[in-house]
Amino acid sequence: MASIEIYTSPTCGYCHAAKRLLDAKGAGYAETDVSRDADQKQAMVQRSGRRTVPQIFIDGRHVGGYDDLAALDRAGKLDALLG
């Protein structure tokens, strides 16, 4: 299985949608809540170049946010990334 990291905040609907999609795929992930941790948020921005959540990394590769994750799934490419 792939190593998945997801940066989130508890009030983000797109974060919940991304986690539901990953859960439906049976993919485990490490979640980092950036809502109350400025250092973690800065780390996310440095890694992704983006300030919004969620930001998702699969095996260290930035795949983007929920829309990007869903697009990979619709294109049939997500399962291969998840291993």
C-alpha cells in the first residue's frame, strides 16, 4: 500500500470528502490538522505550494486537493497510485 499524507482542517468539507474517498478505497492515511498549528501549515505550503486544504501526498508525491484526487479516481488512475 502507498504511504498517504493528508493535510486537513476539521471544518473543511473538501477534507471530509477526500477522507471518505480514501476510506472507500480502503487506503490508510496519516492526517495532519493544520487549523491550529502554524508550523504544520507552513510545512504544507512549502511542500505543496498551496495554502488551502486538503493537500494530499501519495508516496511523497503531491497530488493536489480533493478535486485533483477525485479527477484521478474518475480517470481510473487513483487505484494504481494507491497500490
